[in-house]
Amino acid sequence: MNRGNKTEEKTAKHGNDQSKKKGRLVYSHFMPAGYEPREVFGYGAGESLYSPHRKQQTQSAKGSEEIVRLRGENDRLVKQSADLNGSVADLTFKLDTTEKERRLLAEQLTQIKGENQRLGMIIKGAQLTPGQQQMAVNRSGLPSINGVVRDVRTIAGNQYATISVGAADAVTRGMEFKVIDRATGSFLGTLVVDTVEPNESTGRLTGPHVSSIKPGVEVRTQL
């Protein structure tokens, strides 16, 4: 008799548990939106049938936001790296170009020094006076300077002319100019500079047609 009672109690308890579970589902299904069953069906305060699902959605949203943030940060770093690589390449190219130019200038400087030494030995061996040496140096590497005769006059029986270029144009004492008739292109003579002013120079005239040298004719260091 006791065994029968116990069996009936277990069966009744199991039935009650099943009914309670079904009741929760039915109750939740028919409840208005926003209503959450709690203690009536065995849930504690602040809990509901939807709490685990909502927590999962919140965590998923946070994870998505973090992925978006990390992707944006990665894109930024990739762009920054590309920009830095471009800058390094540009600076490397400029450095290589500068180094090539430096080497070329160093070679040219060495050649010029050697040429100056050679010319110095030639001048020294020719036993020239200091004035003649300066004239030879001036003639050895004349820059291209052009001007015109401004004035012609005779001093102590010699013909002198003032020309329109001076120290500002790199004219130096002892520099030689060819005097040319611009109308015909004829060579009239030479002018060797004696005195140099900032914007004009004066020198002695020599040559086959000194008498034809008038104001306005052209003077050149190089023909």
C-alpha cells in the first residue's frame, strides 16, 4: 500500500512539473508585449524568458563594433605605412641624385685644379713679369662678356677706349676684348683693360683698324 502511494506521489509531482513548464510557455506566448513573467513561473526578480537571448544579442553587437573599430584601425595603419614607404623612396632618390651631383662636381674640381697647376707651371717657366702673368691668366679662361665702346681718346700718343662693362660684369684688369664692327662684322682691334670701375672699364687699343674704332662698336671677350 505504501509503495502504491509513493508511486502516485512521484507521478503527480512529475505531472505538476510538466504542467508548470507548459504553463510558462503558454503564459509567455499570450502575455502582452513587454510583460515578463517572474516568480509565478519560478524566475527570480530581473530575469525573464528573453534574458539569455538579449545578453547574447548585446555581446554580439559589441563584438561587431569592436571588429569594425579594429578594421578601421588596420586600414589607417596600412595607409600610414604606405605613405611612409613613399616618403622613404622619395628621400632615397633625392639622396642618390645629390650624391651623383656631388661626385661630378668633385671630379670637375679636381680637373680644374690640375689645369690651373699646369697653366701655372707654363706661366712660371715662361719667365713673365707679374703683369704679363696676370694677363695670361685672364686670357686662359675668359668668360663671355659683351659690351660697347662708349668713348675713344688719345693719351700720350696711344689710343684708349672706355667700354660699357666693368667689375659688376666680372671684368678684371688685364682682360682682353676684341673690338668688332657690328654693321660689317669686321675685326677692328683689341682692347686690354687697364682700369676697372663698377660699370665701365678703360683700356688701350691696338690692332689693324684702331682709327676705325668709334663709340658704339662692339667689344667681346670671345669671338
